[in-house]
Amino acid sequence: MLYGVVNQSIVPLRREPFERSEMVSQLLFGETFAIIEEHKDWLRVELTYDSYEGWLDKKSCIILDQEQIELLLLDGISQVSSRLFSAKAKDNDYPIRLCPGSNLYNYDQPTGIFNMVGKEYKTFNVPFDGPFDNNYKGIEELSKSFVNTPYLWGGRTPYGIDCSGLVQIVFKIIGVKVPRDASQQVMVGQTVEFVNQFRVGDLAFFDDEEGNIVHVGIVLSNNSIIHSSGYVRIDKLDQQGIFSTSDKRYSHKLRVVKRLLNIN
């Protein structure tokens, strides 16, 4: 089997192997995958991080064999970036802008140098705001750094993000792996039964009239929630659902709250 690693800032993952196909997710710099099949200039892949499947343009990645992927992941990922930053490859005249959640391999903090598949990169600015610990303060601070990001179906970056993408990237940065879609995320964690037991970092899920999970957000302090709906915003949360502070009405009906983090 062949594998790959993304060497571009943001790479669309599409439902079908052509440019006009629906974007179902995005890969960030340094994220890896297994190649399931090829079709012309497209690869159908399974992502290492969350087993999500889709098609990507082979020009946006480096294809690796078994030995190369094992060497790349041998020591694990040094750091997951927590802020927007720029880096330049040693053999390239122009920098690349990278997003929070990007994977940096063999990162050396004093020099700002990291390596990926034999290529050396140097950062222009610090790629970390943290470390963001998986505690109440860290999660709330990190989540709020995405406020006003526009909604984008399949998005996972500060340039555009969907509701479950926001959850996944925030949790990735604090070192907690969660699935990609809200319908998958609701299957993990422990159910929180009562409103007065909600904690910062809990995930609140919302359903439609047919009972399908269609939305997710992260519980914050003061009975509030951060979620991507039109844009990343903070609204009020109660036992009925999300009360939109701008529209003065309930926008989403609460189905269940789940706890993934055990914070003392």
C-alpha cells in the first residue's frame, strides 16, 4: 500500500474525483493518509487522523511507501500548531502560510526549523500560542480564537470552518482525537444529564425534526456555547437549545451533551 503526506497549507477532500465535486473536509499541512485507489490525477484516501475518506488532487501531496511513512511517523508529531504562521522550505524562494492544526515533524523550537520527508522548513513566526492544556481556561481561550471565522461546509481552518470541523481542530490542538462529523462525534464520550452539570469543553449536539444530529458546539462558561453557524459565534445555551443573541430566538434544538474530557 502507498501513503501520502500533505505539503500544502489547505487541501480540499472531495466526494468525487473532480474539482467541482462537493468538498467534504480538508487536510492541513503535514496530515497523512493511506491511498485506497487512483483515478487519473486523483487519489482516494483514508486519513490517518480520523479514518475519513475522500478524493484529493495528487499534486497537493507527497506520495510515500511503507518505509517512508514509518520513518515520518517514527518519533510521532513534534507539535501541532495552534496559530496562523508562515514557513519557508529551504529550496523554495516563497513562504507558505499554515493553519492551526498543521503537523510539524522534528520541530526545533530554538531555531524554528522542522523537517518533513527530507525537506527542511524554517518558520517566520512562532506557530504556537500555548501550550493549550486540556483544561477549562485553555479550551475556552483556544475556542474563542476562532470567533468570526466564516462558515464553510467541510472547512477546518480560520479561513472557513463548519461546526464539527471547529470541534475537531480545537480538540486536536489540545491533544484529544475526535471523529470528523457531528453524527460520529456524538457517539463518543459520556452523556451529561443535567444543564447544571455542563462544563467548559463539553460537546452539545442538536438534531432536526427527524432526529438526525445536524449540529454541534463547544460548551463555554456562563451558560454559553461557541459554534459555527453562518460564522463562528458565541450564543446562549439552555435545556431547550441555542438561543441566538443576535436574532433573539432559538436556532437549534438540544439533543444531548457529551463529555470527552475528564478535567478536575
